[in-house]
Amino acid sequence: MSKLNEAINSRYIEAANRMRPKNARRRIVAYVESYDDVFFWRTVLNAMEDKERYFEVMLPTRSRLARGKKSALMALVEGNHMGRDMIACVDADYDYLLQGVTATSKLILENPYVFHSYVYAIENYQCYAESLHQVCVMITLNDHAVFNFERFFKTYSEIIYPLFVWSIWMYRKGWHGEFSLSDFCQVVETGRFDISHPQGVLEHLRRKVKRKMETLKKRFPKGEEEWQATSDDLRRLGVKPEETYLYIQGHHLSDTVVVPLLTKVCNRLRLEREDEIHRTAVHRTQMYNELSCYENSISDVRTSLKRNTGYMGCEQFKLLQEDIRNYLDAQ
């Protein structure tokens, strides 16, 4: 038997649940991929708990440090560990959009006890554009909107969408070695830019995407012929061109686009608040006290982004919740 947490499987949990007093709540174990996933999936599952059931979010193993989807899924699913009282919760990656082309994709789509994020990863949820101003307020305690995150990521997404369709098409064909996820990420990087003039970086990005598209069209004419059909299928799966950023690699989005952007915006907001303290302080002692109080109250970008839950109203998150509710209703 696999050395899973407590060497348990769904039948073990079901038996343990039956042995509890009648008024005790049913325990459902939810395995996740890594430490960073625990808080996200706890946020998802909180709303599903009631007087009859509760979830316990766990990592896949204690005996070894292996993490990730294959560790969480293959040991559980292939060993028939999952069931009514044991589920696996994973990032969708590209697997949702591949629609069963690979073994892992097929597993995620067909197993009733596997739940995926719909967007690429939890980082994409944390970078949800409509929530980023709130993150800035959390970090700087300054509610001045100095950057339009929603407009920026809408335009960013619409620019990269045509190349994203190519990426999915090539992965579905098994040709990702010719245009890998890393290759795609390199093209869609924004690099440094002035938050006062984001249009410049977007136009540069548009040119990069266009050049790569022209190269791919020459090398893979079949892809150009099938591009529209792939695009139509992605739209059927809920991918909107203006939300493409939710489906690209989450770490890349966070590390190379969102965190640098938030850092620039928050630095400006901090300076605004500090200037205000300097201007309004009656005397030097008050100014130093106010500045010290302010510095002790603000947060750092990465920590605040990980704590962001402003994505809970987006459609993809609602689909995820609906999947879990349907599983619970079927019990």
C-alpha cells in the first residue's frame, strides 16, 4: 500500500466516519499539491462545510517531500485511494484545455473525485485583475487608484490570445517541443515599463506576438488552418480573449508581470502617503511617529498577493464551486 498520509484511502475514511457518533460531522480528506495550495483550497471548501460534514486539507505524503500533480494524483487515483470521502484538488495547468489528449488531462476530466482550478493555477486567481486594486490598498493603506489593472490585463490578454491558441493547438498535437510553454512565456513577458505609460509596453508586446505568429504560420501551415476551430473550442470551454491571462502559466504571470507591476504601483502609493504625512504633520515628532506607524502597518507585495481572495466572484471560481457542490449532492 502506498505510504500516503496515515496510509489511508477513501474506504478507510468512510469506515472511520461510520464509527463516529451519529451527531458527529463526516470527515472528507482533500489532498492538494503543495503548501501554497492549502490556503486556496481551504478558501474553496469553507463554503461547503456545514453541521453534517467538514474537510481536512492535506499534502499528499509525509514520508517523502515529493510534491505536485503526479504525486498527488497518480498515487491516489491509480491506487484507487480516492472516493466518497477522499478527493484530490489540483491546478488545471493546460490539462483542462487539452481535453483528454494526455493521460493526466483525461484523468482530471473524467475522475469524479478530482477537482481542478479551471484557470491555470491558484496564482492566476490571486492575480485576478478586478482584485488587484484591493491588494494595493491592503499593502499601502492608500485607496488612490493610480493604475487601471482591469483595462491593462484586458488589453494584455487580447494581444496574447492569438499566440495562446497556437500554444494550445501545438500541445494538443503533441508538438510542444517545437513551441514549449517556456517559449510562449518568453514571448509574453512585458519587461520593465512606466506605469504612467503602459501603452508602450503593450505595443512592444503586440509586435513580439505578431513576429512569433508569422514564424509559426510558416513552419506549421496546418496550425493556421485549424486556428479558428481551436479558438472556437477554447471559447466553448470558457476561455475569453480578454481573460487569457488567467490561463497562462501562473508562476510566470505572477513573477514577471503582476509582482513587478504591483511593486511599481505600491511604491508610488507609499510615496503619496508619506508625502501626505510630511505635509500634514504639526511638528517633527508627530511626523516621525506617523511615519513609523505607517511603515509598521504596510505589507509586502508577495505575501499580500498570496492572501488575496478577491477572485471569489469570477466565473471560473464559481464553476469550481459548482463541481464540488455537485459531488456533495451526489453522495
